[in-house]
Amino acid sequence: MSNTELMPIGSFARRTGLTASALRFYADCGLLPPARVDPVTGYRYYSAGQVARAVRLRRLRELDMPLPAAGEALDAEPADAARLIDRHVARVLGDAAAVRRGAALLKASLTASLADGPGLPLALLKGPVLADAVEQVLTATARDPDLPVLGGLRLEAAPEAVTLTATDRYRLATRTLVPAEPASTTWAGTLDGDELRSAINDLRRSPVVRVEATTHGVRLRTPDREDRYCGLLAEEFPDHRGMLAALPETTTRVTVPKRPLLHALEEAEGPCVSLAVGGEGVRFLAAGDGPHGPLLPATVTGAELRISFELTTLHPAVSTAVGPDVMLDLRGPDLPVTVRSADHGDLTTLAMPVRPTP
């Protein structure tokens, strides 16, 4: 191959998105040696056939893949390379989850150091019930650096009930628990969602959990286990009570078996699902001129209606519902839908519809 068919290192760097220094490093590591090195000047030249390997190497390194693993993936067949990438991603996600858990525990310990003296008793709750409720409601949270309160859980305690609420602006989940020992006062605060997640396993293994308010958060006291602390978020929680109070009357009510509905959602193509609700049940509509999806038998009262949802909004709302049947209260194609169990009313989720896919 003549020098006129080769690229100097600067041109190759611009074409591949790698810096000249990175190319020299990868050449020294043996991952991407130049096609030719001028014996007199030492200038390095690369061929057009090396561009794809260089770009793939850059992308692997952008995933923080270590050099030995990146080299193995570069030289592997496509299917084997994909498995190596999946293995690396799983390791990174596992490390991130461990860091998140460790951060939550550290933050909780900092909160604990600020908790002076005994806390204000709020409620005595069954541990497994509280764990399930926290897990269900936290599905409606979101990670938004600009609005960290969307990652929190609102806890409202009154003598007769404890209410947990979360929202990501597209969903709102709320569950009410009846305490075994009610408090004599009321209290409300928004708790750090990550710290609550880290406490779920301990709560589930405890027969009872005593919830106490402290100056900077909530103490969760369990028999024979270390106390857990969840700090308060400073931001103001969205006015969910005002939104719930402003909801118009239900115009269509649907009761449908949960399992077939979840299966149909999981089989749906695309990020959006459109439903036709009528006398026979719930029909999944296809986008464009494609064939329609399944018809799910359901009990329907009220007006017929067509409505669309993002799959990531409707599926969690249905999956967390308690019991074999799900009840949907519809108010129109552009108004929030209430999703709840047909026979267990203490968990309720609001899901916002979207414009139908053309």
C-alpha cells in the first residue's frame, strides 16, 4: 500500500474521533497499530480499513471497558462481542447499585447523627406491609437533577392513617395504611427515595416497624435490628391533593383481569399503546394500517372511549395493582386515568395519557 493511500495520524484522528495521543497509546498497547511507520521520520500512517476498528475501540472505551476486555471484544465475533459488552454493562450496573446503596447508608448515618433524643411517634406498622407499600409507591418516582423532589416519597401521618405518595409528573401513586397503633398527632414530610429503597429488605424482615419523626427525617425502628434513618428533602412536594380534588367525574369505568392486560402490554410493539374501550372490553389498537391487537374481555360501564399511553407509564401502574383484577376510571382521552385494584382500594395510581400514535 502506497503512502498516498494512507492517512497521517492527524487525519485518522479526526476521522475516528480519537486523539493523536490516544492513537499512540493504543498502538503501544497493541490494540491499534498503525498500518505503516516511516523508518526515517517515525511518522505513523493508518489505512481506511482501520477506521471501523478504531471507532469500535473508541465506543468500547466510552463504556469504560478495561483495555484487556476491549481488546477481547475487538477481536471477537459479533455475537461473542455482544456478550462481552453485556457482561461489562452488568458489572458496571452492579457497581453503580452498590455505590448507590452505600451512599444511601452513609447519608442515613449522617441523618442519624442529627437526630437528637427520642423521636415523635407517628405509627406502628406491619413491616412486610410497609415494605410492599414503599416499593409500590416508589415506582412513580423519577431521577431529575433539576427536580430532586420527584425522587422522594411523601409520608403523611394522621391518627387514623399513614399515606405514602410519589409522582414523576406523568404518574402519581398513593397508598394508605392503617396503623396498629395510631399517633396522637399529624406529621408530613418528603423522604429520600434512595434511602427508603435501601431500607426495604430490613422492613420486610421485621414483624413490626415503629415510625418516628426526627428533626431531619424519619427513624424506622425494628425489633432486633439496627434503626434505619431516612432524611427529608428540602424541596416542596407537588400539590397532589389539589390535583386529586380537581379531577372531574369518571365517564367510563373498566374492570379487566390484571394478568391478560399485563401480557398484552408486554407484547405491544412500540413505546405507545392505544386502547379502544367499549361494550365488549378493551381492544389494543395498531398504529397506522396494521392489524389490531387483542381484545380483552372486561366489564365496561359508561361511554366508549379511545385513549393512548406511554408503555412506561401504564405498565408500572397496572403491575403494582393488588389483586387479580384492575379497575380503570377514565375521564377522557387527555385526562388522568385512575388505576387501582378492583377489590383492594388502598393503592391508587394516576396515569397521564398521551396523544395517539398516528
